[in-house]
Amino acid sequence: MKLLTLGRRTGTGSALSERQQRLVWRIAALLLDYPTPATADLFDQLTAATAELPESVRVPLTEFLRQFNATDPMRRASIYVETFDMQRRSSLHLTYYAYGDTRKRGMALLRFKHAYRQAGLEVGDLENGELPDYLPMVLEFAATVDQVQGERLLAEHVPVLELLRLSLQDNGSYYTEVLAAILATLPAVNSADRRRIAQLAAEGPPDEDVGLDPFAMDPMASGGRL
């Protein structure tokens, strides 16, 4: 893993340095993606990088890595699928909580695509099988491409990230620790966030609208690559 040294802070209130913030996002992006043997091979490197971080992010990431390493590889994969693919309230797609698979979500996804374009990247409707609001993709973007835009996207979705953390906590998932580390890099949850979290939790993701294309209203869809 390359050390992260580039980029600017946006002043959102995180106590971490620029490098520390981006390093947390880079680590979290790797850990929240599907667990492959390549991820497991990075265990020692990730552990060493995490050990240099402040306590607020070091403790949860270290705990995740401990449990992850102690879990059989086959079980890791099944846990991931059970956690993120089989439960609607544990989606890693940030706009899903508010819009589900509806046409309104397509407009919300443009926010992400436009941020990527402003940084000089062209992202297709599906990037490696994922939509542009896929949390590991957003974290990778913030860590390695444009910290300002990436942090803004993450900060705008603090209520969703906190709701995801609470859902994972309710399920006893060790992925709770990764979300706790991400949230430690962003502005603290405020009263408006709490109201939004309560609303999203009460309503749940909207039901899927079969047949609607979430990108049907995007005239700028390019089919490019990130």
C-alpha cells in the first residue's frame, strides 16, 4: 500500500491529519470490498499501517482486523454476502437507504458521477458491477483521487453511514468497527442527522420499482472507466 501524501483538507472537523484521514479511507475501502485472498495477504501491512493511527480509528480497525484474521476464509466470504447482499438495511450503496431502486435514486447518483467527472474521471453507470455510490468506491476516490470532493460526499451521507453502523451493530457484525473508523474521520452526528437517521430507520429503503432505469434521466452517461 502506498503512503498517502497528496490532497487538501476541507475543514469538516476531523481531528485526524490529512494523511491519517486518507489512510483510514484507503484501508476501509479495502476492508469493505468483497474479501479475496489478496485482501487477506495484506493483513500484516494493514495491521502495521493501522498501528500508526490515532486511537479513535486505530482501536476499531485493529479489532476488525483481529476478528477478520481469526475467521476462516470461506466463512469470511459467506459473512460478507449475508451482511451486505442479503440484508436491505446493510447496503453499501449510499443512496439506497433514501431512494431504494427508484427513478429518484438515479438523480441522486448523478451527484457522485459529477464529482468523479470534476476530478477528471469518467465513470460508467456500473463500475465493476457497482453503481457510483458504492461505499468502497467513494472511499477509494476520497483517499486517492480528490480528498475535497470525496470528503464532501462522505460528509453529506453521515446519517446513512451512522444508520449502516447501527444496523451492523444490531447484527453483531465485525464490520461495525470499519464504519466506526470511517465516521471518526467525518463531522460528528448532530441533531439534524439524528432526525434523519430516525426517519430512514422508520421508513426503511423504498420498495424496488421493477422496470425503472435509474440512469434513464442521465444525459451525460458516458460508459467510461474509473
